[in-house]
Amino acid sequence: MSKFSINSLLPFWASRIQPYPAGKPIEEVERELGHSAIKLASNENPLGPSPRALEAIRMSLDRVHLYPDSGGYELRRKLAEHLQLEMSQIILGAGSTELIELAAKTFLSGGDQGITSQSSFLIYRLAIQEAGAGLTLAPLEGMNVDLTAIRQAITPRTKLVFLANPNNPTGTSFTAAKFDAFLDAIPAHVLVVLDEAYYHYAAPGYSRSLDLVRAGRNVLVLRTFSKVYGLAGLRLGYGCGHPELIESLNRVRAPFNTSRPAQTAALAALEDREYVERSVELNFTEMRFVTEELTFLGIRFTPSNANFLLIDTARDCEQDFLRLLREGVIVRPMKVYGFPTSLRVTIGTHADNESFLAAMRRIARAPASANT
Ligand SMILES: Cc1ncc(COP(=O)(O)O)c(C=O)c1O
């Protein structure tokens, strides 16, 4: 009997994929430390879920024996009203991550090309690779996504461009005028996936993306309930685009991809404007507090339009990550994003941020070469 070999089943491109390094789960860290920890690693909402969403989830639990509405009718109806779009312009996904992968799966195959920025959300490059397509990484311009470099990288084989605005992990954003000019300059055979996961944290008016959707342009706008709406654990995001684009994605989408509690919670979270405002305000105040303190400590950072900061400690980020972990603070080392001396830290509650800054002060005193 010949030996079973998984490797012989695996296409060449799949064997080259580096799996996504997810943030370390807080439960795992607490188990290892034997005491509580704070997680500032995945840009979640530090206020916890909206009370109205929680109540809605509880109410939905006695129906979890039933499959959810596969097309998410009620939630898409509410989103359409909220965003002034048609329902046919909206698709739901298990987080925007699923929609990123769905766009790649729907439109890319071997021989095609997908482009993203060299230092942007890693799922974009994974999605392009998972579809078996060629991946092009455009350089940053300073710490900003370089729309000109991306435009210049487009070839006749390019089908998809993935952009985050604000960008993760730099926290920088480009203006609506810049994006309009970019869209006007690129060929019509290219679809731009514009990921606005951090939309609510950026200055109002920085984006006019939904006007572009209304105008039927070649853009798929992605948003999520994982950040300001505080529902990361439920996995719900949505995409907005031309009805034909949405219809194409729906052909490939798995049925029942978003759960019943997630749909119900998202409906309630959309209504909870007070919670959203409070979350944005907390982020604004605390961003100012953390950046002032970092400046005082002499630690460099990139000014951010999101709910996280990219900080440069000028030391090996993996070591600083481990030092902070021992202090009970989980952040993200950014080597994998091309910043070997940087950490990405989520803006937390005032108490979280105080703990993070206290830990930074303590580790700043440790010699750079100390073993962890
Ligand atoms: C730019 C960006 N897009 C999408 C996501 C994923 O969001 P979701 O939880 O909706 O999959 C993240 C998560 O950190 C992100 O930073």
C-alpha cells in the first residue's frame, strides 16, 4: 500500500502560504501568567459589546436551532436604510475577512494578478495567494499607502486591488479626493476592494466611498461590526457595491455564512448610536492621552486615524512583545508587516492605557539585549 501524502495534494501556491498570525488569545496568556491580562492586540472595542446588542443576542438564543436567514434580509434592509443604498448593493460576511476572501475567490484564478500595499492587512495577500493568483506588493510612501505606486503596478492581468483606509497597521489614511483621482486613473477591468474597517474613527468626511458605490463605480467597500460596534467575536461584516458585483459574490458565498445571533446583534448595534458615539469619543480622548505620554517617554509613533498606534521602540519587536506579555499586556509585534522594531497597540480604556504605559516604562529600563 503506498503512503498517503498530503503534500502531493497541495497545489504549489498553497504550500507557499504563511498562515495568518492571529493575536494571542487573552485566555491563553492568562493561563500562562496565572493572573489577568489586558489585550491591546486586535483593535477591538475596549468598552465591550453594546448593551443593546447583548440583550438582542439573548433574545435570539431560543431560535438557534433554526438556520439563519441566509441572505440576512432584515439586516441588509436596515443597513440599506442606514447607508442610503439599495439592499441589492449590500452583502453580509462572517467578518469583513470572509468578504476579502470571497472577492478573491470570486474574481481571481491562476494567471491573474492581485495588488496590495506592502504593509497592509495581511489577509489581502493571503486571499490573493489562496486564489492561486500572482501577488504584487506596492511599496509604502513613508508610512502612507502609495496610490501612485499601486496604479503603476497595474497590468492587463490585474483584477483586484486591496486597500485599507485607514490602513492597518500604520493607521494612516488617504483623502476622498486622492481616492477619486486614483479610481479615475485606473483601468475599468480592475475592481478596488476598499476596506474601511476603521471608518468611524477617522475624521468625518475623509471618505466618500458610498457615493462611488451609488455612482456604480468599480469599487467594493467593506465595513465591519468587529471594531466600533464591539462584536468581533460574532463575526459580521458587510460589503457595498454595484448590484451585479454583489450578485457575483453571492454566487460563490456559502449559504448561512452569517449566524442568527450575529445578525440580530448587528441590527441592535446599528440602533445604538449612543454606544458608537461613546466608543469614538473614548478613542479620541485616549489616543491623545497615549500619544502625549509616548512623546513624553521619547517613543516614536505614527499619528493614527484609527483605534491603534504603530509605535517604534527601536528594539527587536519580538523581544519587546514578550517583555510586555510578561507584564500582562498583549500587543502585536510588527515584524511580519515589515516593521522589525515596531509594535501595534490598540487604544484601550483609560485603565488599560495606564497599564500599557506603566509596562512600557518598566521595559524601557530593561537593557535592549536582555533575554526574555
Ligand atoms: C483593515 C482590516 N480589515 C478587516 C479586518 C477584519 O475585520 P473582521 O473582524 O470584520 O473580519 C481587520 C481586523 O483587524 C482590519 O484591520
